[in-house]
Amino acid sequence: MCAFLAYMQKKLYLCSDFMLTTMRKANLLFLIMATIIAFSVETISAAELPEGALPGVFNVGGKQIHFSIGNLQYCAATDTWRFAPRQYALIGEDGIGNVAHPTRDGVKSDNLMVSSTYDGWIDLFGFGTSGWSSGAEAYQPWHTDDDPTHYIPLTIRDSTPRPEFYNLDYDHANADWGVYNPISNGGNRRGIWRTMTREEWTYIVEGRPNYLDLRGQATINGVHGMVLLPDNWEQPWGASFEPGYSLGWDANEYSYSEWKVLEDAGAVFLPCAGCRTFSAGNLQVENVNTAGHYRTASSMLDGGLTCAYDLYFNVIIPEMHTYHMRCWGESVRLVVDVK
């Protein structure tokens, strides 16, 4: 009997050892397969996302778009266009606005030094200043002509009757910065990117279902701005975001690493990069870190020849019903259509 009990105990031990070994192998196999699947999904997702695009998908009147990774920047000396390397990067003037440190590595940037030979970066542009000769007197990204009518093609300006609108589309699509120019960190070829129309911006800012829960204010590394969330927003685990406007720039405060969690989930940040205007014939940059002025592809002519529609926001309001001078330098945030 003792021998039999010893035999059965040995069998049970071997059986349990076999089961544990099998379970360990199964767990290991599961982990390997999960890693392969996760890697494959990430690789496919990264491959499908255009260079320079953020992952969030936004619906805009029958189309879907991705925002670029940062505001548009230009260097005249090398004729190079790029996206700001981070969403909260802004230039301002003479280093004052460089709270996002675009000059950290010795790279020059100043919106008051704008010229055809300036070897630093600018990020504020007059309407339709893509560099395409549209027939307007002011069409280069470095033009700072203070007559807003000079930013309209002569064939439109002098036509009778004059059309109600002059937009950056159809025959004048090349006046759009993203259509006409290769963006060095955005695929580096023409025709990938574009500027949204006033109607598209309006839908995202104040027309989407539940839009009040999909926008807000934030401060990232000291930079104030507006946050836009994609339509299918799912807040990442461990992250926080308080939606709503007029809550103040400190409603959501983030370091870069904290913001990166939200950015990777699709969140978009529009920094208060200000605008370049004129005072007594001299250039000045105002509203840096207090207001955002963003170009749309939509102009207006029935109300006069001076203004184009833009997205304007400050600490109190986001406003899509405003229009400012075509000759002012404003931010450009490009998008790419989802194919």
C-alpha cells in the first residue's frame, strides 16, 4: 500500500509539473502573440498616417482630415517650409514669443525680420502668400505690404461686377500654402496639405455634435492656446482634460510629457501665436500668448477689399465670425484629407 501511494504521489507530481509547464508555455505564447499583434497594429497605423500628421480624425462636411503636427513656418533664405516641431511652438518677435524654444538649438526666428533674404524662421503670413504668382501685387510669404487690396489678384480686384468671394481654391488653389509648397517634414512634395475653409473651421469649433465637450483651453510649457478633440475622442487612462471655454488658460496645465499622452490620442493644440500688424507704418507683433489668429481659405469681397475670414480666440471666446486685414500676418495650420 505504501509503495502504491508513493507511486500515485509521483504521478500526481509529474502531472502537476506538466500542467504548470504547459501553462507557462501557453502564457509565454500568448504574450508573444499579443506583442506581435500590437506591433503589427502600430506599424500599420504609423504607415497609414501621413508624415507630419497628428492621429486624430475630424469630420468637416463630408470629409475627414488630420491636423498637421504644428503651425506652418518658413525660411526665405533657403525657401524651406516646415511644420513647427511641436504643437505649442510659436515664434513671436525677437525671441519674446519663443516660449516653446524654437531657437534652443541656435536656429534664428523672428516675425519682425521678415524679408526675402532672412535666414531665420517666421510663422505669420498675409492672406494667400504661398509664393505663387496669383496676379496679386503681394503674394510672397515675406511680403508685408500694408495695403490689403494688394493681396487680391488684379483680375478679381478690377473685375466688374466683382465676385462676392475670393477663396484659395479652384483657379486660385495654388495661393494655398499647403497646395503649392512641399513641406519638408510633411511629405516634402506639393499638393499634400491644404488650408481649411471658414465653413470647415466653423464646423469643428462650434458646429459638431457635442462640440462643447470637444474643445477647451490649456497651457503647455507656459504656452496658452485652444484644444480641439477629435470626433471619436476617448480620454487616455491616467490623463486629465477639462472641456469647455472661458474657463481660463490654467483650466488644463501640462508639461510636454503630460500633453504628449493627449496628443498621441488625437488632441490638437492651437497656440496663441499672435499676429503681425502695422503701427505708424512700422511692423509690430501683438497678442503673443494672449490670442490666436488663424488663416482660413475663405475671403470676402462683397463687404470690401480689405478683409479675409479667420479663426480668432482669446481667453474669453473662440470666434469664427471675425475677419481681419489680408495684410496682417497670421498663423497657418494646415490639414491633410483622409484618403
